[in-house]
Amino acid sequence: MLKMLKTLLGQKSNPVHAEVEIYTWQTCPYCIRAKMLLRWKGVNFREYKIDGDGAARVKMAARANGRRTVPQIFINGQHIGGCDDLYALDRQAQLDPLLSQSPELTPSTAG
């Protein structure tokens, strides 16, 4: 059904190979909006719900260069930023290429 809607509305279905992680609070409107875009793109993402979990928030901030707001989004281990950053990448036609990359092809995840 989603594929049909995307076709009807002109949304292209690009293959998603990337590993996407998102730190969220359950009732955060920016988190909800970011997840909506990712779902629209057909992304299966790993969500870390950190409501009231101080240790998880510290871990998120360490990964996100000190940023403590939610959501914080990572694609193939690369910090993308928050909801506004995600939508900006989409507007600039840079999100789909990131999502099409396999995790092993991304330099930032090399070990």
C-alpha cells in the first residue's frame, strides 16, 4: 500500500541499505516527525527510546558531539543531527544517497 501511495504521489522508491539509528523521546514532536520521514523513505531504523534514562542520554550526547536534544540521528554510524538536519538533507537531495549506502561502504564505520 505504501509503495502504491509513493507511486501515486511521485515519491520514488529507492533501495535503503543504510543502518539508521535514532535516539528519541516517545512524545517528542520532532522525534515523531523524523520517524515519519524515515518511514516514508522505507527505512527500517533502530530506535533508542531514552525517556527519563540519564545514562542513555549521556551515551547519546557522547556519540552526537555533545548534542543533548532529541532526536539524534545516525546513518551508518555517521551523526546526521536532529529532525531539522534530516529534513534539510532531504530538501538538498542528499538523504537518499546516504540511505542507499551499505554500512560497510561508509568510511566512518570502518574499524
